[in-house]
Amino acid sequence: MFGLIPQFGPWELILVLVIVLVIFGPGKLPGIGKAIGSSLKEFKKATGGSDTEEKDQKEEPKPPKAE
């Protein structure tokens, strides 16, 4: 049953990246990457499988120094 699932090597990944580049163009790729990253972050936060929420709460922005 698992023999039907192909394994992806470096050439397959390069081919997929080239096809995505041709379809969407270089201008939209950063936006797509950002959207995918934020979607994965929200998914991990919703499933409780990530400790990034704790890190986000611990890291508070430092106020600027008064000179």
C-alpha cells in the first residue's frame, strides 16, 4: 500500500519550484511564502503543538533608551 506513494528527491523539488515560479512570477513569491508561513503558525497554535505562543508572550519589546 505504501509502495504507491512516491518519494520526492531534489530534482522533483526543483521542478516544482520552477513550475511555481512560472505560474505565480517572482513578484508574488514572497507574499505566498509569508501567507503559508502564517497559516502554518496559526495551525500549530490552534492544535497546541507549538511552544511559540509561550515564546511570543515572554518576548516583550524593549522601550527605547532615553538619551
